[in-house]
Amino acid sequence: MKRILFILITLLPLLSFAQMVQPVKWSGETVGDSVRLKAVVEPGWHMSIIEMGDFMFTQEFKDSFSMTLAKTDLAPIRYNACNDNMCTAPEVWSYSESGSMEESSLSSQQSEQRSLLWIFILGFLGGLLAIFTPCVWPIIPMTVSFFLKKGGGLKDAILYGVSIMVLYVGLGLLVTLLFGASALNDLSTNAVVNIFFFLLLVIFALSFFGLFEITLPDSWSTALDNKARSTGGFLSILLMAFTLVIVSFSCTGPIIGTLLVEAAGRSLLAPTIGMLGFAIALALPFSLFAMFPQWLKTAPKSGDWMTSFKVVLAFLELALSLKFLSVADLAYGWGILPRWLFIAIWILCFLGIGIYLLWNIRNVSTIRKIIRAIVIIPSLAFAFYLAPGLGGAPVKAISAFAPPMEIEGREVFNDFDEGMAYARQTGKPVIIDFTGYGCVNCRKMEAYVLDDDSVKSRLQNYVFIQLFVDDKRDGIGDRNSQIQREQFGANAQPFFVQLDPYGHSIAEPMVFTTDPATFIQWLQY
């Protein structure tokens, strides 16, 4: 049983990545001077050929596509596929003389991979943060000593860590299965969901400030703990891991909630990948302290330092809670949290961390003074770094969280038809920026690329149309999303296209980048 479980856990990340959607399978066969091309489309999907040399296609292919061409007419095929819930990003397939498939995704897939890596890192950092919370830290010596007294030692402790990973990754899978790809994307900008998590983080922050205590019923954890002690084998270890999940909820809940909502707008796999990172980090100390039990003697005990940690975490949660309020505010056009106010509250939060830790610093030990200084100096420095943002500076470090900046120095159209009409009137080419209020990479690209002076200078040559696909007002977002899917065969953001004044493509689409030089090289004018 243990071996089977270990194998399943080892293969779980691979199985998750294997679920990448690829509904179209291409093949080719050389027949004399001709080549027979064939594409098989999975049931429930339909394929659109966006570009194939000089050949034009106006129909969608539901089951299969086949075509025989002279070798001289061969050209890379740019296509995408859609079902009732989603569209894949455009991909390119070309046929080689050997008859083998040479398929390459556009850079949007690379962007998705970077996005999944970021979610994994975010989850891992969240897991590390959770270790030092007052709900998790005291459990480490208790559980490790339990396993050592039980006689299992290293083997059981490692299995305990794996069980923690199973439970948290299972939570990520459950979220994915319950909501699905399309609903997860809507979840990230849903007003009710974002307001709920905003209030949840504020409540947990107030709890960490000491105003009240949030705990699940003691009977839950007590019953699980008693059951674990009276049960043998793997089941007892799994129950101990579940006890940890229950006992630590009041500290890990807001971290997990933030992670899952952040992952929801990224990818079908993102919640699972994020929870995998969180679980690996959280399980680390239990396995390491079991391998080296003497470390427990040198580990700091719970005390005043943990109270300080809770207060610092409370300030951070207050700052992060604004991300959820901001997304709902922008998507529904309420106007209650402008960018300057968002930055002002962040400044107060980081000033609060520095001032709190400075308070009574003389009364702590030398080592505690050093540790506090390591936190105080960056906190105060970051608050001063944010200050110019009150006057409109980009403050790139929080570009992923703050509301979008005003695009200065040029006229921006938020309506596709209006922008295209103006382009035909002036004869200027067009850049369409498909973006989203809940799109983290969109905010980063605005700060690092669109605000670059060299880029802004070149963009003067274009009519700039910025379309928010998650604008909830009067169906605006739905119309913008439909334009992106039907006319450009994509549903991921950020997504930039260049058109002539009459709507014809003049360059391959551009997706996420933080390099202004790459974007400038992409520009045709």
C-alpha cells in the first residue's frame, strides 16, 4: 500500500502536466511530388485554420481535415481549436520531408509555462510562510516526537510529509474538477468571490492583530488525533496529516485562499500546481526534523517572536486583501479604490510593519534585534519606494497587484469599432491590447513595457485599442472576449495584435514579455 501511494505521488505532477489540452493531431505523407496533410479533431472540438500560405479557409473543421498539396505549395499551418468552454492558443504546424511532425506552440504557451512556474513558486513561498505561523510551528516537535516514539522514525515521518502533500494537492484537484477551466477563469474576476476573499483576509488580519481568535471546533481535531493514535499503519499517519490540516486552518486558510483565487485566472492546472508547491514547502520541516531530530533542541520555541510574526503577517494580509477588492472594483466600474488610494494603503501597511518592530526593540535580545532589523529596513525602504506611486510613478514592484496605470501621451480606445473607424479615418495602423483587470501579467507588461519611453514613442504611430475581456459592465467584457476568440483565435491575456486600418493582420501576435526591446522589434512601424 505504501509503495503504491509513493508511486502515485511521484507520478502526480507528471500526470497533471500530461493533461495539457491538444485536441488536434496533425500528420503528413509524401506521395511523389505531393504531400497529403491530415488533421484529426477530438470529439466536442472544432478547428479553425487561421493562416496557411496563400490558401484561405472560412469554414470550421469538426472531425477531420485533409488536403493534398504540391511540395512547392507547402507552408506552415497556423490554427487553433475551440469547444463550448474554451479556445486553445494559436499553434503552428509544419511538415518535414521525413514525414515527421514538427509542431511548435507560439510564445503564448511559453507564457503559460512561466505562469504555472510562478504559481508553483507562489505556492511554495506560501507554504514556507505557513510553517512559521502559530498554528503550524508548535505542531512540528509534537508530531515528530510522536513518530519517533512510535518506532517508525524516518520512514513514517517521510510518509507523513507525503500524506500532507496528498491532502493539499487533492484540494487543488478538487477545485479544478468542481469549477472547470471556463468557470475558473470567471472566478478570478467574480465580484462575490473577490469581495468574499477580501473580507476573509481582513477578518484573519484582525485576528492576527489579537482582536479575536479564529479556530475550528476542538472536537474535530481531538477526534482525529485520538483516532490516529488508536489506529495503526498508514491510516494512522494519514489521519495525523489530516489533523494538521484541520488544526492549522486558521493560519493556512487565508494563504491557501489567496493562492487558489490567484491561480484560478491562470490555467486549468494552476490550482493543482500551486497546492503542490504549498504542500512541498509545508511538509519539508516535518521530514527534515525527523531525519535530524537533534535540530529540535536548537529550534526556537513558541513565544514573543511568534506574536510579532502574527502582527507582521496581519499587515501583509491587509495589503494583499486589496488585490481582491481592486479586481472587483475595476471589473464592475465602482471606482471606490483608485490606484493612488491602493498605493497609499500599501505604504501604511509597510510603515506599520517597520514601526511595530521598532517599538520596544531595546528590550529584546541581540539576536532578536538583528532579526527585526532584517525585516524593518526592507519594510521602511519599500514604503518609501512606493511613495512616488502616489503621483503616478509606475512602482513596478507591485505592478501585478495594483490597479492599471493611466496610459499617458496618446489616445486610447476601449471600443473595437470606434477604434477601427478612427484608424480608417487617419490611415494609421492599429494595435489591439487584449487585457483583463484580473490579469497579473497584463499589469506587469504595462509597467515594464508599455510605460517604457522608447515603446511609448513608437506607439505614437498606431491607433491603440485596449479591450478588457473581464469588464462586467453591460456585457463589454463578453463582447471583447468574443472578438479575441472569433477574429484572432485566442483567449489568453495579455495578447497584442497589429492590424492595418482595414483590419488585416500585419504581424504575428505578441504575448507576455517584460523586455521592451522584444516588443519594439515586434512593432512594424
